[in-house]
Amino acid sequence: MSDRLYIFDTTLRDGEQSPGATMNQNEKIRLARELESLGVDIMEAGFPAASQGDFEAVRKIAQTIKHSQVAGLCRAMAADIDRCWDAIKDAEHPRIHTFLATSPVHMEYKLRKTPEQVLEMTEAAVKHAAKYTSNIEFSAEDASRSDWDFLAKVAETAINAGATTINIPDTVGYAQPQEFGDMVRHVIENASNSHKAVFSVHCHNDLGLAVANTLAAINAGARQAEVTISGIGERAGNAALEELIMALRTRADYYGIDTNVKSEQLFPTCRLLSMIIGQPIPANKAIVGANAFAHESGIHQDGMLKNRETYEIMTPESVGREKTDIILGKHSGRNAIKGKTTELGYPLEDDELQIVFEAVKRLADKKEKVYDADIEAIILEEVYRIPDKYRLVHLSVQSSDVGVPPSAAVVMEINGIRREHTTFGAGPIDAVFKTISQIVGRSPKLKRYSVNAITSGGDAQGEVTVRLEENGCSSVGRGSDPDIIAASARAFLNALNRLDKMNSEG
Ligand code: KIV
Ligand code: ZN
């Protein structure tokens, strides 16, 4: 059995199904590039039959990515498979990933098919995909609640029809590690042609076991793991790529399995995703959370000073933390900024570069040191963001004074038309949100508000994330600025712009 594990990243597909994690096309392409340089073997770019937007994004990613394989997801139906192939056919290494449910509950209630019909559909779908490519993955949806012998039969049928990867998903996060490992081993041992395919697992985190189940399956012979950055995904998410990689690396003595992933790029990739989807990384998140390498207790600090290995099983550097390169300031020229944005993996057009150049100058007036993370935040907000209907022009806030409640004066543009208004609030941020809501004539509910520092130091940029809800729709907005009130206004407007876009797309 090979001791190499293929990493199949599905952040752009299953990850994007996570509430509030929608990305625009530019953001998806940027993330796809980052995944490629991180070293993932396969990236699932989307579900082309789901919508025209998904189709276009998958197509663009397929045309952009050169080294990783690019997979498109499709149901086990000819029309879906055709659409998928259309989207991925320009990729250097395209993969069709087709799926069909195999558990009794899914077959009976969702598909209304008998097990025999499911076997026939499996064969027909894989044979249809094989007209386009030999790189075919078949997933048995809800495998972990399926009959083990039936699953082995499905795998055998798919391999005979031409599938080269068989994926065994724990779709509802129901499996337990030992049991899941036994099940994977059973399928590998009982599908007579299993040596002709790579076995894969795809674990959801409903019981917090996604990474544990993935590791158990690897021990049982799986050689592809489907994961997402920071574990985002449907419901409680998927197995987190960074956790799996660092478990395999830190315990190489136990697993003896290699991947192509560059662990030093884990933190920058998680940070990029967090900035794109506007969801902060929780402080206690394994590997990449702010506290993951922080030692608070006196006994731990003492031990660390004597020998880091007392309380540190991996170094922050090994996952790409601690990189605080000061790069630009007031006097940096256009060339320096162009060099930096290219080095960070953002090849910008001249007009985009000009936008970043001006934003860096404005930021350098407010804060002394401009870091890589600041530049990334600028690019994501000023260049990659969907064209805004609502735009902030000016903001002035009066904090509370004796007997006078806080107030905000906001000047905005709505589709290029200038509007202004002032109002009071319970606090300065409440005043800003109320003023903006009154200008735009909407009344979204604020469901979440959080502030994070993008970089370190007293003049760090604050990154504010808000979640708004209006008429059953919800959206996440992100804004950054050294002044957190200004960052809050930007985040609120970003969320409003996303809500507006959702409403106009129906
Ligand atoms: O969770 C799941 O079963 C999936 C499949 C489509 C692979 O996402
Ligand atoms: Zn899934």
C-alpha cells in the first residue's frame, strides 16, 4: 500500500456550502491559486450544474490552475455530468466527481430507488463520465449509514465501469473512528477490484470527529482525504485540512504517511480564507487560532523558557505563523507595491494597482507599519469586492458626552448619488449602523458583530465582521481599518451590498 496520501480540498465546493461563506468569482480564483501553492493534489472547484455562477467559476478555475487536478461535482445523471465536463474540460488535469446515495434512508426517501437500481445508475453514470476522461471519482453519499456489503458492491461496480477513485463519505457526521476505519477496510477487502482504485474519505464534523474519522480511515487503507481549509463546510463543516496535515506531520512516527502540502503555508491560507468569507478564525482553533501557540500559565511559561518541547509539539513557524514582514510605508513607490502584490500572489491590472497604491498611502498615513496581511485586506476589499451599490464617502462620530448620546454623521453614495444623514445611537457603533440604515431605507437585524486585529501592535488594523439578516436572507460583511468604528461602517456596508446582491439575484 502506498504511503502517500492525496489531499483533495473541497473548500470551494463543500466549504462554500457553509452558511455565510459565499465567495465571488475573483475571490474563488484567488483561493484556488493559494490552494495550488499550498500543494493540494486535487481541488474541487464547485458544482457546475448548480447555477450559471458556479459553472463560470469552475470554468475559470479550471483554466487558471496548472498543477493541481481540478474536480467538478455532479449528480449521477448524464445531464449533470455533461455540464460538469463542459466546465472542467480546459483544466490541465480535470476530474469528474459524481455521486449517488447508498444508504437505505437516502435510497428509499430521497432517490426512491431500489439498491439494484442504484447499482445500475452507478454503472451508467461512471460509464458516461468515462466518455470524457479516465480521471473519475465516484462517491457513495451517506456511505457511513449504508450496508457494508452493498457498499463494497457499489465500489466494485463503479471501478468496473471506470472509476479510479472511490470516495466513502460520512455525509452526516455519524461515524465513530474505530467503526469507520473498520468499514473502510471492509470495503477495500471485499470489492474484488479495489487494487485498481484509490480509496478516499470525506468526513463531516457533526460530532466533532471529522479529523479523527479521517485518520482512522487512513490507518485502514484510505489514500485520499477530502478536507477543507479551517474545516468549513455544510452544517458543522468538514475535516480541517490544517489539522489533518499537522496530525500526520507531528505524528509521522505513528502514521508514516506523506502529503505534498507545504505546512508553512497553512496559516496564510487559513487567514486568506477568513478574510475572504469575513469569518474570523476562533482563538482556540487548533493549529491556526490566536491561542494555539500561546502559553498562559506560569508553569507552562517556565517550562517553555527551559525547553520549548515541554509544552510545544510543533513550532509556530512550521505552520507559517510569526511572519510579520514590514513591507511598505508612506514612501513606497508603485513598483514596490507591484512587487509585493505579485509576491503575495495577486497579479493586478494597472487600474487595480492604482487603487491598491492609493489605499496603501491612506493606510500608511494612519499607521506606521504596513504588513502583508494589511495589503491582502486592501486587495480583497478594494479590488476583489463585488461592485458596491452603497459606498461610504465620509464618517464622523461623536462619542457620548454628559447628557448627549453618541451620534454619527455619514456621507454615502447610493449608485453614485450622494446622500447624508446624522442620527443618535446607544453607542457610537450603534449610531453608525442606525444612520446608514436610515440613509439606505432598510432595517436589517444585526445578528453578529466581532472585531479581530489583522496584524499586531497598537496601531494594528481592526477587522470587523458583521452578520445581517433581512427578510429571511442573511449575509456576512467584512471591513478593516485602524479605526474600528470606520471598520464597522465598512463591514456593515459590505453586508448590505451582499444582501442587496442576493435580493437582486432572487
Ligand atoms: O458529504 C457528502 O457526502 C458530499 C458528497 C457529495 C461527496 O459532500
Ligand atoms: Zn460533504
